Amino acid sequence: MSADQLRVLIVDDNADQRELLRTQFRKAGCVAKSAATLDEALASIRVEVPDVAVIDLLLGVGSGWEVRERICELVPEVAIVISSVLDESDYPSSDDVLPKPFTGKQVKGLVARLRARRA
């Protein structure tokens, strides 16, 4: 992994969405891992702390709000990005947003913004 590669943790209960996001972040030059639940996300963070957590709000087990809260408690330095079909006015506080549906161009723009903040 090079120094400019962002480590991204994707938290989404939908396998297709996880794979799509993982693919788009990898195309944008990131190292991407994924989790389907809060427990999986926390287990992943215990192994390796990501630079960014991309969180879907509507999870099958638990909620994205809870995932966000727990990640912020455990590792407050992780940038939080909310990705959801909900209206952005319903999103909790975050460092950035990636509303669904999204495009590869939007993911690349998000990565550029996140890298600029790290510099």
C-alpha cells in the first residue's frame, strides 16, 4: 500500500452495493474492505483502522447511525462518509456524503476531497 492510498471500510448490508463500492474505491486507487453489520465493522477496525468509513444508514441488522456512533467513539480520527438513499437532510453529522445511487465519477470526486483533507 502506498502512502497516498486511502484505506476504506464500506459498511452496507446489501452485497451488491458493497461490491460496487469496493470496486469503485479500488478503481480510484484505494484499499477497500467491507462489512455487512456493526459487529463485522467493529471486528474489521480492530484488525486495521481505516482512514475512511463509508456507512449505509439502512442496515438489516442494527443501523448506520449506531455504526457511525461506535466508530466515532472508538477511532475518532476516521473520516465518516454517509451513503444512503435517504434524503441528505436525514443524514447524521459526517465528513462527507455519497448519496445513492452514485456514479464512479462521484466516488473519484469523493476520494479526491478526502485525500485533499489528509494533505
